[in-house]
Amino acid sequence: MSSIKIELRQEDVNKIKEICTSFNNDPQELINILHSCQEHFGYLPAEVQEVISSETDVPVAQIYGVVTFYSFFTMTPKGKHPISICMGTACYVRGAEKVLEEFKKELNLQVGQTTKDGKFSLSNLRCVGACGLAPVVLIGDKTYGRVAPDDVKKIIKEYE
Amino acid sequence: MGKMMETVRLTIDNKEIEVPKGTTIYKAAKQLGIEIPTLCYLHLDDLNIENKPGGCRICVAEVQGRRNLAPTCSTNCENGMVVKTHTTRVLNARRTVMEFILSDHPTDCLVCPKSGTCELQNMAHLLGIREIPGAEYAEMSKYKPDTSPSIIRDLDKCIMCRRCEMMCNDVQTVGALSAVNRGFMAAVAPAFEQNLEHSTCTYCGQCVAVCPTGALTEVDHTPEVLRALADPTKTVIVQTAPAVRAALGEAFGMAPGTLVTGKMVAALRALGFDYVFDTDFGADLTIMEEGTELLDRIKRHLSGDTTVRLPLLTSCCPGWVNFFEEYFPDLKDVPSSAKSPQQMFGAIAKSYFAEKIKVDRENLVVVSIMPCLAKKYECQREEFSVNGNRDVDYSISTRELAAFIKQANLDLNNLEDEEFDAPLGESTGAGVIFGATGGVIEAACRTAYEMYTGKKLDRIDFTELRGLEGVRSATIDFDGLPLNIGIAHGLGNARKLLDDVRSGKSQFHAIEVMACPGGCIGGGGQPAHHGNSEIIKARAAAIYREDSKKPLRKSHENPFIIKLYEEYLGHPNSEKAHHLLHTRYFDKKKKVIVKQ
């Protein structure tokens, strides 16, 4: 991969600096800083990581290491309606994988990707603490319980 | 004496031992002469370098009463422990672990640049691995090899020992490499998996020096050198750095610290080089220029000139130059503007010497043998070429030279000693000690003292400047003028001194920096030390031995240096000297571009 230019709007640079300052630019707070930045920007592009690096003096390679280690962090922008399928133990044994396959097929997406129109993104997560409703799907803030593969088409329709 | 050190007693393989509390089983076993095999553990005790991620799981042993096997590199000894390092359970576990490691590792050993010196290959041999049962379930990573001016990364061959990451981050504080991704895609790489060229890498090569596999290797320039040697229209000359003669013998089975200066010269001549010269000559020249610059800055400082930048930082180490251009660009007018010995040699070879032997610079090929990988990058810097023709055409490492000598089936052990050619082979002991930490500044002191005071030095050895401590300082009495000297080796140590310079706290007049732990003798292009710091100490001793045997030990007494100034350059720091022997530095720090 060739050299990455760090091009950002001034207000975005300011926002990252503000977040880092709120954690005293402390390298120990890196994960919290990444959380806050992802909450603000929706994802963690290279440019954002570069600015965090210069603010906290954590080498950007290490930041990238953290971002690629934890599945929660993403470097691709989330869709307008982010779809998360719970793959925790309870959901898994009740067929979450088949539900996920259905979403992949319907949206023609892989996990971690976003549709070209930016409408949907697909991710999986581990246990949302609603095991009684397994298998669980989250779209934005809305929770769907006892989802069967046959329900997937209908659920997507709600957002079209 | 303070309170007694707390100790613990245990038995390892039926042998009793008492060790200080906090000692790992691995180290205790070593004291008993038991070498437990490992792929990730690395410990250079005198240099304070240790890697023990407990990641490879090869060093496991059985501990009585413990359910699972213990990784000995990261398990501390306890009172009454009974450890067995080679039970059938241990041997089976090691084989299984090895099979897992090999399951997604390429098996192209025949054509791998690390073949023959690969720790993974040796381990597979040691453990008698004959098949890799899990291979059909493993996924190969999809990384493409990345070639930079100095280093090649082939991440398919990374086994995640993380030695390079430790070197790059903890020792060198360069932070170019980090563990990234997970599972079969896990590897050590620069941010965003960019190429090394676009990272903060300084090409110091310490990652290559510790890599147990073919994941990190140097760019091999011997094919280009062979091509030049075979071309009858080219005059090919070679220069050898001081640290090479103190380590080359190791590649031929000689004891660490064996000096092979004469045999190396004989080998190079036998390989077909038209002239065999010495980078030590370039080092002597560096001292003339850098020493003069130091005295000039000090005199101006003493006369009240507040614009003068002190301390003077040495500039012969290309890894170090890359480091401050990346991390301290605001201080780029502080280092000496003197080029490194390699580049001074190249500049004089392609001007003065080319004119002398009436060969166009285009037909004169300058090859350097270096203990260093950053030298490959340095000689490719644009400012070190004239109309696209480099001052130093190719730089090859000590390891590459060893391989080259072996290819030519020359028996280094039995070659008769030969002498360097004149005139660029003439050097003093001051040039030799450039290879060890503290050596450059000691050489500078020998000359600067006599230039400044007009008196002869009573003692030539400034032993207070020697040693392996990471950051050292000494005050040298220049006949009433106390000169404060700082020394750092390893870039992490250099950073500490640089931070003080930046904040104005530094009280030094001059600071010597070498990027590699131990100095050039521990360079990234040297034969592997496999974590044994005795080897680095033996190389340093060899360097100082060569110095003490030299009839001339001060750069300004080198008769050819004197002649070169008389005939060609005028005087140190003259306009011509500046044009040929000095350089400038660049700001390489990445900047945020604000989008409108």
C-alpha cells in the first residue's frame, strides 16, 4: 500500500484533539479515545488514527494494531442502518449463523462491509445480553428477537 | 550491603540450583548448562534487551504438580519446584506446537534467503519434523512481499515471535512495526499495512537482526556487484567498514572477536575488486571535518555567539539520521553537517581518485561492505549522487559478503593476510574504533584535543568513553576547557538525550549517537548474535585491539589525509570540503493537511 495522506477538515482535527485532551492525551486511554472517536465519526479511518497518534505519541502502527485486533473497531464507514447479528453462544445455537447467511445473501454483503448506497452495513457481535430473545438482530437502536431466516426479507423491507 | 537478596531453590532435570527470586526457569536452566529451545525468546542482558512474550510455546517444560506445561521463558522459579525439560510429554508438545507453526508457513526453503541461517528451519530439523499434518486446514496469508531500499518483508513467513516489534518499539522507539490483524492474517506490519518505505522505519535493521525466519531480510545487492565485476569497462573498488573485520570470521566458524582484516582484504582481491580500500580512511576524513566543525562551534560559543547550536550531534550513522529527520526535524540544524564515512569515501573516490586514475565516474563502481542495512538506503539518497550517478553505487552487508565469499569457494580461514591498497586504504586507529559505541567521539577527541590545545595527547585511550551502557557521559579536559560528552547507542537511548536538547536542558557540547545497540558492531547487517551479548562484547574488544596495534592512532596523523588536504581540499571545512564532504537534512515528519 502506498503512502497515506493525512487530509482532514479543520473541525475534524479539532474534534479528535478535543477527545484526546479529554483523556489527557494519555496512551493508557487509547481504547477509550478510539471508542469516542468511533462514536463521533462512525468509523476510524487512517487519517483519524494518524491524528490520535500525534496527539498521544502512540505510534500509529500500534493504534492500527489495536483497531484491527478488536472486532468492535472498524475502518469502513457504517451504513445508515447498521445491522448487527449476535453470534454469542445462545444466539448461535439457536441458528444465528443461518440468519447471518440470509442477510449476506439478501444484501449481497460480507461481514464488515457497507452497501454501495451507504444504506446498510453488516457486522456480527458477541452477546447483547438478551439471550431469552435468541437469536437477536440489532438494526440501529432497534432490537429484533427470535429472528428466523424467513423473517430477514421482511425486516429489510422496513428500511427501504 | 543492604538486605540479602531473596533466593529460591529448585531442581531442573535432577540438578539442584539456587537462583534469585524472579529468575525464570529458562534462565536458571541456562545456568545449569541446559539450553531450552525457543523461537521467540531473546535476551541481550548487557544491553537490557529482552523479549519474552511466551508466544511460541516451544520452550515449555513439565513442572511437578502443575496441570499444564509451563512456558519456561515467562515462568518464574519457585521454592521446591521440580522441573523436567525433556520428558516425552514435553517433546511431543514441542513437536505439536512446531507443526502448528509450520502449518501456514511456506515450505519454499530451497529458495528462501534465510535458508541455512533460519532458526525455524533449524528448529524443524532439531525436532525431527517430517510432515505437517495440519497444513490442509490452514489458510496461507495473502501478503505480498514488500521491498524497501534496505529491507524486504515477506509476511507469509512471520511466525509472530514479535522480536522485531520489541526491537522497533521498546529498544529503538521507532514504532514502525506492530502486531496487526488476527488469526491466519496476524502479522507484524507498519500502520495500515503500508509499505515500510511509507512508515517511520529508519532502516536500522535491528528487526532483521533478530528475525528467526525469512520474514525480514536485507535487499541483496550482490548480483549487481557481480555484474559490475564481470564488466570489463568498469573499474570496481571496494571499501570496508571497521565493524566488518570484527564479525566476518563468525560466518566462517571463527570465534567471535576474531579479527580477519588481512584475510578479508585477500578475499576481496580474489573476488576481483580492482582496488581494496578502507572506510576507515573515510572515518579519518570525517574526524577532520566533524572535529573542525565541533571546535568552530565551541570557539564561537565561548566568544559569546548565541546563535551557535550546541551540542554537536554526530552524523555518521544513517539510521540515526533517518530517525531525527522523522522525529526531531525541528533540530535538523544541530547535527554535524559532515557526511558519513561511507559517503565521504564515495565522494573522494568519484572525484579525487577517479581523476588520479583517469577513469570517468560513470565507469568507476564504488561498493561498500557495511555492518548496516541503513547504508543501503543512505547511498541511494538523491543528494549523494551526481547526475544520477551515485557516489557509492552498492552497499552490501557483512552477511552478504560472507555468502559471496562462500559462493566463490574461497576458504577465508586459510587465506594469507593481505594489505589494503593505497591511497584510500590508509587509516589510523581512530578510524577503526568508529565501529563501536563511543568510538566516533573518542576519535574526535583525539584530534580535536590536539587541534585545540596545540599539545600532544599524553594518553590516547579515552577509556571513560567506552562501555556498553545505553547512555553514557564524560567530561574531557581540553587543557582547562571541560568538554561535556554524551553518548547513546540504540535509538531509544538517543531519544532521551534528544528530548533534553529539545527542551534546552542538555549540558553537552557533543553527543555521539549510533542507532544499533553496541554501535556498528551490533549492526543489522552483521552475522546473527542469536541473543548472545558476549558476541557483541567480543567484537568491541576486537575493534579496540586493532586500534591499539596501529602505528598511527589519530586521524590528523594519517599521511594520506594530510596529503589530500594539501593537494585537493585545502583545509578542513574549506569550500571544496564543504561541497564534497558535507550534507544537509530534511524534515520527513508526516503532516496533517487541512482540507478546505
